[in-house]
Amino acid sequence: EVCESGTIVLALGIINDVGVYRDLINSGIHDYLVKPISQELLREAVISAENALNAPTEADVKSAVPASKSTVIVIGSRGGVGSTMVATNIAQRFSDNRKNKIAFLDLDVQFGTGAMQFDLEPGRGLFDALENPARVDGLFIERAMVKAADNLSILGSEASINAGVIPENNSIELLIQTLSDNFDTVVVDMPRHILGQHPSAVEVASDIVIVSDLSLASTRDTIRLLSHLKLAAQNARIHLVVNRAATSANTNEVDPRDFAASVEHEIDVTIPDDRKTLVDAARKGKPLIESAASSKPGQAIDLLMSRLTDNTMGKTSTAKGGFWSKLFSN
């Protein structure tokens, strides 16, 4: 009641009693010394008090621990390269950890297919949120999002074609921030044109996944995206994924080594072209990682997940359920 918060108190007294000592310590006093006191004992008590004063507080310790929350933004170098497939499978894999709440945000307002890959209809929650971002809170999210699993919620829309573009205010930034406040992990499927309309939308990303194929046009646009993101998302880790890569390099439009050299970025993950597996997953209305976890594309998704979560690089699984299912079951 007398000292300011953070003050370290040493008490001196003449009563040599354990009960008195405990009462003083419980009241917040750092140490109690019984007189007469030697110079050496006093010095040790002062040094102990200084160490306690300089020790980090509980709040400092919590802030020093890396946050478990993350925001993963997936961007396709061009339309049709499979960025939504990659984004939905990332969200599904994150949701395998039942302790975490995962949000999947599909920012293609008119033509998004994120919910479709879970055999769901997105509703119009996203369009309402972008029209009036001030309305977005925990209750709105609960009502507007559709459940793909107990801990995986999807926010998207199928707005009419003439519904207009996304407002050029900070609506997307506010929406992603609100989702981050309410979920442990947010996975965003972001069409590339949004980067120009909302350049600050990628600032909150912990990881950005660029999905490309090995075409000349995608090579050009990947170069442009990487150049833009170096400035717009300086704190994010960039992961380059090549999707639908032919098993033989000679059948790709651009050789993978030439692609990496041209974009000046290593290809982090290559997802092989496996149309049969993808079609089968689409017919079942499940993400590929659920319907064919042990397939080569499934293993590539697990490799990408190991990068996103800082696990051992290159670790994949060929067993049923995949590496992540085994990990989360422990």
C-alpha cells in the first residue's frame, strides 16, 4: 500500500520468529533480516534484491515467447495454378491439431471455390464483412462462418458478378486482424489483384506461400510477386511452391532449374501433376490431404507443412493418415 509497483523491499527487525518471517514474505517483502546484521549478510541481501529487480516480469516472459498464432497467406502467380487447392489443404492440415482453432478465408468474393473443396456452401458472410468491417466481431464471425470441422471455420461468399469489387479501404486488413484475434491460425486464399488494391493486407502475414506452375507467364509473374512482397511483407517468410509439375522435366514449359534461377528463389516444394488423385478428391468433396494423404501430392503438402511449422525440413510420410496425423495423435 505504501510502495510503488516494482519496488523491492528489505526489512530489518529484532524478532527472530519463523511466523513473522513468513507473514512478511507473504505481504510482498523480498527478505527479512534479523539484527544485529553483518556487512557480508547485508551485501548478499542487497545483491539478491538487485537481481530480483532486474529479473524479467511475468509479462516480459510471456511477450518474449514466440506467439503460437500465425497467419498464412497463399497467392497464385496466375489464375488456375492451384493456389486454392494448396490453401485448403494447408487449412485442413492445421485443423488436424484439435487443440487449435483454424480459420480459412477465401477472398475471391465472386468466384471463390474454397468452401466447395470441403463440399460446403460459403453463404454471404464475407461480402457482409467487407461491406461493413466495423460489424465484424466474435459473434458476427460465429454466425457468418461455416464449419468444415469442429475447429475449422470457413469465411467466403458467392456474390453476384455485378456485386462490385472489394472496397478500397482497410476492410481486408481489419477482417484478417479480427480473425487473428479469434483463431489460432488464419489461412488466407488471396487473389493476386488484391495486392494492388490493399497493399498492407500482407503485412500481418507470418508466412506467404506463392503457388506457381512452370509456364513462361507464371515465371514472369512470380518474379513480379517476389519483388513486391520483399517490400510489402518484410517480416513474412516466403515459400515458393511449384504445382502440377510434370514428372519429366522435358515436358514442362520451363525447366525447374531455369525457373529457380530466373525468379532468384529456390523452389521450396514441388507438387507433382496427378490429375487422377485431384479429380478423385474433388468428387469426394474432400481436400486432397484427406482423401489421398499418402499420394505424392499429399506428401508434398506435408513437406510444405513442415516448413510452415518449422519442423525438420524434408520430412514426409507415406503412411496412412500422413506425418501430421501421427504427430497430432501423440
